[in-house]
Amino acid sequence: MILHLHLVRHGQTYFNRYNRLQGWSNSPLTQSGYEDAHKAGRTLKDIAFAAAFCSDTTRAEITAHTILEENTAQKEQPRLVRDMHFREQFYGYFEGQDMAAAWWAAGAPHGAGSYNAIVERFGLAATKDFLKEADPFHDAESDEEYWDRIERGFSIIANHPQLHEDAHVLVISHGNTLLSIMHRFAPDGYDLSERPLNGSVTQLDFDTSQDIDDAVSIVSYNQ
């Protein structure tokens, strides 16, 4: 079964505005964040969604409800499924900390003092593993822990009883999760130094009959 997934990055929050790591923690949407959600809603208003999913964070839930309220493709919108498997990467001890300081703490012991330097020298997986290593409680998600959870999220979508061949699915996602998906599944030709904007839409085709490594095809990024 092929599903058409429309992944939307939630609207801007105050932690986004203040350049702080925001994984499982919550901060309110800014006024720009509400505008991001309405913009995404207008972009997707003509798509009839068979299902809708978001993480159990307020920023994702508000963005999802705003998009569904803007939708004019059908009278009855799908029930929103909130689940922790759709959350952003968990940053553990570094939740809410200044991003530059957190990534320096993670990367400096390895000779890479910023997020981009870690990615360039060691790959995206290392950003997760180095942060867990630097976390004094080791609560931050490793790359393996992160993907185990995210893959379960894909399974939740695949097993949703209302879905059928060629169904359109709304998924409210997060910045680093979108980047992680792109790094794993995107073919060459995408500029992944460009972070997904708040309220942007990334489209995937998801073949539920395939193993996860072969199941995802990128249609568009950060639109």
C-alpha cells in the first residue's frame, strides 16, 4: 500500500526564537508560529486527509488542529492521533539549553565544536550519539534509540485502520526529525544544510509493504 505523507514542521515556538534545543520539552507558539500553522493550512487546504498524526507536544497538536480547521477538501476531518513516537529527538540534560553551547559540549571532545562540524566530520548519527555521551545523565537519545522510536511511528501509520491505497496522511513533525529523515532516505541533490522552516511541508511516499529502509521515497522537501 502506497501512502502519501505530508510532513509539516510545527509553527515557531519561543524556544525556536531563542535558539534553544527543544525536543520533548514544550514552549508556546509565538505569533509567527500561529501564522506558520495557518500558512501550512492554506497550502494543504485542498487535500483530503484520510488520517492525521502528531507528537504529544502542544506545538505539534496546535499546528495540526489549525491545519485541519483550514481544510476545505472534506466536511469531516480525521481524528487526530497524538503519540510519543512522533516526538522530536530527545536532548535529555540539554533540553532548553542554548543550541551553540549544547553542540559545543557534545562535539568539542571530538574536535568538532558545532552541530555542522559534527555532521561534516562524523555524520548526522554522531550528533545524537555525542550528545548522549556528553549528557551527565545519559538520558539523551542515541541514534539507535531515536530510530527505534521513529520506525515505530511509521508502523503506527502503516497499521492505521482507515488508510487505503493512495491515501493522503498529515503528519506534524519537527526540525531535526525532518533532517534525520532526509539524511537517511533522500537521494543526492537536496541541500540539507538548509533546515526545514517552521510551517514548511515535506512530502514522502511510504510503501507499507517494504522494509523501512526501502519504504520511503522523498517527493519534495521544505516547501
